[in-house]
Amino acid sequence: MIDDILSLVEQHEEWRVKQCLNLIPSENVMSSAVLQLLSSDLGHRYTARNHFYMGTSFIDEIECYGEEVAKEVFGAETADLRPLSGHVADLVYLASFAKPEDVLMCVSPEDGGYPGMWKNGLAGLFDLKTSPFPFSKHNMNIEIEQAKEIIRSIKPRLVVFGASLITFPHPIKELVGVANEYGAHIGYDGSHVMGLIAGNQFQHPLREGAHTMFGSTHKTLFGPQGGIILADKEHGEIMKEKIYPTLVDNAHWNRIAALTLALAETRNFGGAYAKQVISNSKTLAEALYDYGFPVVCQHLGFTESHQVILDYGGFEQGRVIAERLQSVNIIVDCGVRIGTCEVTRRGMKDEEMLKIAEMVKRTIRDEEQPEKIKKDVARLCADFRKVEYCFDD
């Protein structure tokens, strides 16, 4: 059994790390220093806010340092690194401010919103009424004037911007005024774009009027898998009180140490990284469009984020495309969201995006035999093993 699990992990790393081109927008790669902290002694240890455990002085200092770095990077008054995932961060937000029968307004899953926030997810758990933002799939964004009318009509208790499919900044500044008129708690799920926000290349939700920002730490932000909460002082303190012991007990302090170092890397290198991510996305999108792929929002320059979206009309046809790409070791999801965050972290730039677009074309449109394309994919990956935008690699 020991040999089996070790062999499976070894096979995974040999294939996914060395031979595959990872274009999943919800994944990234950590630096070796961040990765090492995940396997440190901290992974065995506890601490608690009531100081029940002894031997925690360094652990407590790490957490405080991490919060300070997070506040600096995101321009927040408070920060909390304890949520174990982006979903748990969403849970903390709703548990802090929602009551049964309250109205939650956000992007629906049909328009690319996060399903975990919707009726069959956390909204259902808290017995909330859900109201979707009016959304233009043509522009991949919220319809501002219609949203204002709906907010005035339904007076939502919670208004959450952000989405799983997100190519352009959401109109926070344009809508916070009317939402504030009715006392709404305004949140932003930044799971996908945290790294772009930190790098000052997307939008600044907290500066634009959101009270809280929450989400994952391992997509465009290149930390370990986990969650984070940033907020103004009033909302942040309420959420901090809710987290322990109700929603998170052991917050996995090895993860918090690793996240702290990743945030420090972001503080130093995040601007250049985020700028290159967006440049890579635009170059890849344009090249794919020129090859005849159904890239959305050509009229708006395709994208301002890490995502390039191909519209195949749903997951059924999207799965066909994803499986064909997997046959040549190009990894995407079944929504055919193509992400540039990990390949950028490995040092790829616009020139490599053109090569990737050509390999996608050879696979999908030319129906070339997979074996030759797999060799070309492996050669490209071999040239970009080193992790960039970090202290050590």
C-alpha cells in the first residue's frame, strides 16, 4: 500500500508537472520555498486565540505578520487568513451578515457565477432568497442600469460581485451608491482575480466601495490552496468574531505560513506578474480567435483577466474539447476557460502564447495525430520548469 500511494503521486508529478501544459484558470504553482513551508513542523501544531495551547509564540507571530502583509498588499483595514478555502471564506461572510429570508444578489451560475454561493449551495444552507444580477453574456458583465432598478425594487441585504467566469472588472463603483441606500452588505468574491488585484492590474474592490473581499488563495494569487478575507474595520471585526470556534478551529498553520510567504512574493513581484498574465491572456485570445475559435468578447479586446473563454454552448461540448486537448497533455476545464496564470508563473510570455494557440489549433481544428503534438507540448514545458516572480526559484 505504501508503494502504491508513493507510486501514484510520483506518476502524477511526472505527468502533470513535467509533461502537461496547465491552462486551468483556478490553478497555479507555488515557489519551492512556499511549498516547503507546507511540509514544515507547523503542519503538526495547534494554536488558539484563547491561548489554550502552550508553545505557540512563533506560530502566533507568523499569523500576525501574515495579516499585516495581506492588509498592505490589498489595501485593507483588516485581514484574516484562517478560512480553509475560498468556499469557507464565502461561508464566513454569509454567516456574519445574512439572516433567513434575506435577499442575496450576485451573478448566477448560468452567467458564470459561483455555484457554491447560489440556491443549491450556501444560499440554500442559510435559507436566503437569491436574485441574479442582470447580466450581458455579450459583454460578459453586469448590466448597470438594470441592476440599479432591481436593487431599488428588491432591496437586497447582501450584494456580492465577482464570478467564476470573469474576464472584466465588475461595476462596483457604479452600483455601491444605490446598494448603500438600502443598507446592503457589499462583498466581492475575488477567488479568481486575487493575484491581479494584488498586482494593481484589475480593479480594487475595497477602494471602489466593497466592504469585504474574500476568496481563494491559489488561482491568480500563487499561494497554497486556502481562503482569505479582507475588509474594512467594521465588517472585518464582525467576521473575525464569527470564525472561531464556529466555522474554523484548526486553521492549518503550515498553510498560513506558506500563504504569508506567497503574499510577500506578491508584494515584491505581483505587479510584473499580473501585468504579464493579462498580456498573455490577450495574446492567446487574439491568436485563438484568428484561428477561428469561438472566443468571447472580441469587440472588447477579449479579456482583461487571466481567463480566455471559448463559447461552445455548454459543458457537454466543452467536455469534448477538453478531452481532446487532454489527449495531447493540454489541460483545461469543461467550461473551456483557458487560464494563463500558471504558465505565466513558469516564465512564459506572449511568444509562448502563440505557440500554445497553434498547438490548440492543431489538436482541435486540424485533428493532427496526438503523439506529435504531445512531444511539442513536452518540449515547451521542459523549457519552462523554473518558477518565476518569487524570491528563491
